[in-house]
Amino acid sequence: MQVLKETRPGSTVRVVKIGGAGPIKRRIMEMGITKGVKIHVQKVAPFGDPMEITVRGYELTLRKSDAQLIEVE
Amino acid sequence: MIIDGIVSGVGAVLGFVPQMLMLFIFLAFLEACGYMARIAFIMDRIFRRFGLSGKSFIPILIGTGCGVPGIMASRTIENDSNRKMTIITTTFIPCAAKLPVIALIAGAVFGGAAWVATSAYFAGIAAIVCSGIILKKTKPFAGGAAPFLMELPAYHWPTAQSVIRSMWERGWSFIKKAGTVILAATIFVWFASNFGFGDDGFGMVDMDKSILAKIGGFISALFIPLGWGNWQASVAALTGLIAKENVVGTLGILYGFAEVAEDGNEIWSRLAAEFTALSAYSFLLFNLLCAPCFAAIGAIKREMNSPKWFWFAIGYQCAFAYIVSFCVYQLGTLFTAGSFGVQTAFAFALSAGFIFMLARKH
């Protein structure tokens, strides 16, 4: 199963499952990343960590440790 | 009293208002156009390594202008321990008011060497990094990393109205503070530096007989291990709490000049006689790293919103400044003069403890 962390910049994927628990999972879903939504990976920051994605028509940044929890296809 | 005490004291602080308003305009512009979030995006990787978040870069950047809006800018950090750590470390970076102090020491003792000012900024950055690493490993700051999910707003041209409003809100809260906390503090210092027990009882006296000189003489014992145990320097460090540029003015008055230029070049020769290169540098380091001015202390109190954390922040800053100055002076004395004493051994012990705190496992 592919996770969002490994998705290459420039590709578009669909969310299958959101892992994690408690506040982290809630925060991810609060920001609009829910099952079935389309995510376009824009780019990765110059130092290699947070990544920038487009979800539901707006730009969002998240750390790779959080992106690890999001399963995509 | 009104002219000398209040006008010059509060005036010195209010004199910063136009510059601060300019700074606030540009910061409000950067925020409103959506760039600040991008800075946080880029810096997150680096700052996370020492217990801060990418958003901590913004307070520190603003802190190079003035610590008060810098500390207020920490509000955008959601994670509690990241935010507290940012509040504690933001004022380590030299603010605009600390520049006259740097100019005074660099000019008077180091012949205007360029490395003094440069090293002051690097010392500030090093203090932030080391504090971050040390505090991250202590119990209250342990706990898992919070998610860093943040909207990156689309770039847009901000409206003039929103920029002006944001500038005015921040500027006004600073002016209000200058009218209350700083006013009370300046009245106290003015009173304490002009009154004392002279030959004919309590009354107005010269500054070297004043209450302030007595206090300075009393606390100067604390600063002897740092190499600047004369009461003038101690009083200057105290009045530096009101506003850091006061250090220059106070030293000027205490060495017998009514008014000094911003870099205090009238008293350079007196300072060069009183300080060695090492004790001057230790004095500079202490004043840069210790508790900030009352305005910033007030901002820390408000943003921490808890007496316990407020006193922890102030105590940590002062202890950190004291230990750094102590080690620099004592170890420096060892290498230049070759004298080894109890204090040198203590400085070695402290340095070893410091390195242990930095290197120990989480």
C-alpha cells in the first residue's frame, strides 16, 4: 500500500485510509483530508521535509511523519 | 522629576514607536500577502531538530527588530511546548535596542572590530539552538511531536486597510505598555538614582551616593566572577532591564557625562580603562542574553499567561546568560593569563555540565 509520504511531486492520488489516532488523525481530517478525496502533491520543501499538497482546491503543508499515516492509491 | 524622570524615560521608549510602526507595516504586509506561511514551510525541517517548529522562525525574525512583537508573533504556533520554547528563546537574538550596547563595547574596548557585532548575532543564534536542544530533553517539554498541518494561503495583494489595522493594533498595545509598566519603572529608577542618604539626611544627592548606587554596590558582588564587579556596570545592567539602550545612557551618566551619543563615544576611554577585553565581552554577552527589557518581559507574561512559566522563562534567561558569561570570562582568563583558581575549576564543571545537557540521549 502506498502512503502519501512516498508520492512523487506532480502526481495526483486518492485517499484510501487515514491511520494514526487521537488529535493527529482528527487534525488531518479537520484540514479536509478525508477518505476518497483527491490530493495533488505540489512539491517538497528545499530541505526535504514538509511537503506541499493541493486538497479540495487549497494549498496545505504537512510533515512527512504525518504524511506517512495517509494511505493513498 | 517630570522632565528628567518621565519624559526622558518614557520618551526613550516611545522614541521607538515610529520605527516599530514601520517594522509592523512591513511585517503586516508579509503576513497578509501569504509569505510568512512559506517561511515556516521552508524552515520547519531545521527548527524541528531543536524542539521548535517552522513557525518559530517568524518570531525570531521579528525579534531582530523588537522582541515585543516577536513574542506576540509566537501566538500562531498551535503546539504548546513549541510556543513556550519560542517565547523563551526569541529574545536571545539581539534586538534593535541592543545595538547601541554592542556599538559601545565594540568601539570602546575592541577598537571597532567588526567581529564583535557579528559574534553577538551568532551568540544569539547559538543560544537559541542550544536552549532548544537542552529544553527539548527536559520533562515539561518532552511529549510527542504535534502535527504540523497548515494552510498555505494563495499569494495575493493585501488591502491597505488590513495592513494598517494590523500595524495599529500592535503599535497601540506597545504604546499602552509604555504608558503603564515602563512609566512606573522609569519613575522608580529616576527616584533611586537621584535620592539617597547624603551628608544632611535623606534628599537629592549625586548619583554615586544614591539608592541606586547602593543597590548596584550590593549586587555587583554577584558580577565579580563575570569580570565586571564595579557598581556602575551593575547599575547599567539593571537599568538595561527598562530598555537595553539605557545601558549606554546610564554608563554615560555614571561616568560623569550628562548626555552621550548613541554609541557613547564620549566615555570610550573611561570604559577602556575600566574593562579588559574579556570582561567587556562578558558584560556584552550578559546584557544580550539575560532577561529582556520590561516591555518584552510584559509581553512574555501576557503570552505565557501563567506565573509559573513566566518566572521559568525569566529565570532560565538570566541563569543561561550568567553561566555563559561566567564560563567565557573564567576560561578566557585561564587561556590569556594562565591563572587557575576555584572559579576556573567551577567554569570547567559548568561547561562539562552544559555539554552533557546538549549531548545526552532523549
